[in-house]
Amino acid sequence: MKKLYFLFSFLMISCFTFSQVIITEIADPNNNANARFIELHNLGTTAVDFTEGNGWQIDKYTNASATVSISLDLTGTIPAGGFYIIAYDLNDAGEFQSTYGFAPDQLDNVNNGVAGSNGDDDIVLVDGTDTIVDFFGVPAVDNSSTCAEYEDGRAERLTSVTAGSATFDESQWNVWADSTVNDCTSHQNAPRTAPEDYDPGAWGTPTCGLSLSNPNATCDAITTGTDTYTATIDFNGGGTATYTVTADSGTVDLSAGNPTTDTTGTITVTGITEGIDVTINVQDGNICDVDGVVNSADCEPALTLPVIENFDYSDGSLTSNPNWDNFSGTDGDLLVASGQAVVQHGTPSEDASIAFDAVAGDIYYAFDFTVVDPGAPIAGEDYEYFALLKDDAFAFAARLDIVEANTSGNDFTVGIASDESTADAIWATDLSFDTTYRATVRYNQDSNIAELWIDASSSSDTSILGEDRDDPGITITQFALRQSDSSLNESVLVDNLVVSSNFNETLSNNEFNIITDFKLYPNPTNKGFVTITSSNADNLNVEVFDILGKQVKNQTLSNGRLDVSSLKTGVYIIKITQNNQTSTKKLVIN
């Protein structure tokens, strides 16, 4: 607790005015939260005793607070021209010293204390007269995605600064973080690692002022084969050195901006093979060595309805297979097991979708689903939807929910929502765990209404309607599966998916037929060919995909012999279509 002193206040204020202690570095290493620290530097010609007057302190404002969240009273003395290090050490275990090789001047061993900032808090230096002498950040503003964010990184004062500032001046700082923030004087998306990227007790580390942002990829063509794409990435802070620009694929084009001569501009790389990410490197032979990665464009044409998916893939990630893409959560979480998609509520977070060309009017999706017994009946209405339709962004419709049973003690039932996240209407019959049902959902894009059937054989069978929302609805281009937290974190097994504009095409496999009696041999093969036969003599359309989901062959066969001599050794997925009937198999090339 601060003590208040009133005598000699004028004299004390005069002394403090010339102390010139400022904040010169704030550290939040991406590899060690316990190695965080705040560095102070005395620009003056006399030492400063931090117990003078009411005592000096560091204040911290967190989570966009307009008032101080926590304070740390400073102790000891900072010599003229010297440094003072406040280290975060919650367990007082010497983490700072073991990381940087020397002891700090003061330990902050309070959980989430002033030196324990996670990179988006305001750090404020207050002198012995309770006057703010230096301020990093903006009060009442969450510094995330601003020039004051240094999460997983570092903020260091420019050596040209000669005095503290009671209001934040971002032009006085070089900032490194795990984010890209535009329109800052010096803010780089370049997380920092302790100890090599920090210099507590020193000031004036050379910095690279050039940064890369806004990576983009555009297909040169969209075909079922392998296409090329053009990559672009913006640069800022150029024109200060002679830069060399290279790319690990494609051809570099600097006609839209050259970092050697231009302050800002766009680096272009042409002729990159689809499926290959490109890394663009800019360096000056001195301190600047900056990489920017542009992920490959997907130049595959969209599917056309009906889309039929049987999940007949090897066990593992769903999105590693043809046509499925991650749009939210951790890529690879949504799994396929024993020929079924596994939608797991709880820890897994991935949402995955399959895209197709838009059509007017009604869109239907249908699949077989089984809710695995979680050990207790489903309880509550907690956003347990697991299937939906969506546009190319994040507008959702026709969400299918697992909900609490109508009768207490029963397992569960399902509900449908036209465009909300919880069900508008509930199926009147309760359903049972470990039992397979077929859900059929219709969404009218004009009227913005969803409809649900369970185990229907005709569109005239019993159904329920979601609420009639504002017209029109959204334009549907994707079907998606969703994983999220729920009351019991149950698992839902999904199989035999059909997306169509026609109700009859959504009926179970017995009605729309999947090829089950074709033969593929030899498999594995090292002969350069395989033979494919079925009970029907009609032509077969054969598509082969690599393990990344890239189509590598697309051929119509009349004699059942497929040339695979061009394929490298490995595992492939082969999809066979005959008279609108499909099946998939794993193909191994030795």
C-alpha cells in the first residue's frame, strides 16, 4: 500500500521531473510464459530511488479496462544510464535467471501480475508523485489486433526516444507479435523465442522494418486436372535497403512492387503448381530475412448435385479425402472410422464441408445417423446441432440438432432450425441411442424455411417445419458437419450422405443404389495397371485421388483396364461411377 507524503512535495516533483526513467522493452516469449519481463531504462544523469515520495509503481490495465487492474510497487534503485528488470516469476523459481543468465532486479510473483502480461495489456510507469510518466497501450481498449499487441512477441522502444510519454505513441516502438496488424510504423507478424530474440539489460537491437502481409492465391484455370496458380503478398517498410526476393516455387514478378525501391507494394509469383504452397523470402543480406507463405489455391471445379458420399475411406481425417475441406476449428479433428464420419462433441473442434454448384429453390440433404450411447439421456438445449447447409462464408441454414427427449428418461430426439442455432421445431417421437435413423432435411432458399423427416419413404410422410424466416434465405453452396461442446459430449456416426435438389434422390441406399459388387485387381499393384469390373457392362468413370485429396486421374473405361503407370508409390483413393452409382476403394501402388 502506498504511503502519502505531503512535505516538500514541490521539491520532490521537481526532482522526479528530470529522472527520465522510461519503459524500453516488454517481453512475452512464445515459448515460455514464465520468461516474461519488463525493462526500464534511466535516461537521466542521476540515479533514481524507487522508494522516493509515494514510491514508483507499474500499473497494468487488462481486458480493455479503463481503470488499473493490478499494480506492483517498485523497489531498489536504477542508476543513471542503467537498466532495471522486473521479471515474472510466479513460483519464485529463478526462471528468468535460468533463461537469460542473470538475476532480475525485482520479481513479480503474483499470478498474472504486471510482468505476466499476455501481450494485449496496458503497461504504465507511475512515479513517486503518482504521475504517469510512461504509458504503453490505450486505456479502455483491448490491444489485440492493434499496434500495441505484442502477444507471443516483444515490444522494444526506438533508441531515438529521449523521454517517456503519458499517452501511447506507437511510432516510438518496434513490435513483434503472432498477428498481422496493418498501418503501424513497425509491427511484424514474427513471434519471438527466448532467450535468443531478447536482450534484457541492453537497448538498441537492430530491427528489420520490412513486413509481409495479405497472402493470396488465384487459380490460373479451374479444371479436374492439375492447374497452376498465381500468388501475391503485400510488403510494407521497403525502400530502405537492397532486397533479394526469391520463391521456392514459380517465378517472381516485381512489376507491382519492388521492396528495394518502393515503400509498399505487392510481390507476385506466377506459374505455381496447384497443391504446392509457396514460401516467398525477402532479405537484405543484413538483419532482414522475412518469409511469407501463400497456401495453394484449390482449383478443382465444384461438384454438381446430386452429391453422394459413403465415407468409404481409410480411418483418419475426413478432410484428407477428396472434396472435404475444413472451414472452422482444428484441421484433422473430424474423423472417419469404419466407413462412417464421426461427429464428436467435446474436445474435437473441426467443422468440415463439401461444396457444390448452387441451384435455385429446394436443397435436400439426407444421411443415416446413429447417436452413440453417452451413458445418460441427452439433457437441455445447448446448441448440439451437428449437420447444416451453408454458403461460401459463415451463413448457416437448416441445422439439425440432437435435443432432449420429449418424455423424461428417454434417450433423445432431434430438431430442425431454419436459420437459428437452436431448434425451431422438435420431432415428436423420441429416438434411441445406438440405433440408426435416416434424417432428411429440405431447405427452401426462397422462403427461408427448413423441413425435417425421419425414416421417410415419401415426401408426403410426417415432417416438421422450422420457423418461417425473412425472405429470401441464403444461397446454399455447401453441406457441413459440425463438432462442438454439448451437455454429454456424445458422438454421432454419419453415413450414406446425399445432397440433392430432389427428394427421391435422398432415399436410402436401397433406393439410389451404390456399386457394391465391382472388383479391383491386382491391389496392391506394381504392374502399372489395374483391372476394374462390375456386374454391369456399361462404361465406368474412374477418378483417382492422392492422400491429399488431389485428383490425379479421371478416365472413362470401356474395357475395365486402368493405366496407373504414371502414379508414384503410395496410397490412393479410387472413385468409380457407373450409371449414377458410385463406390470408392483404397488403391495401393507398390
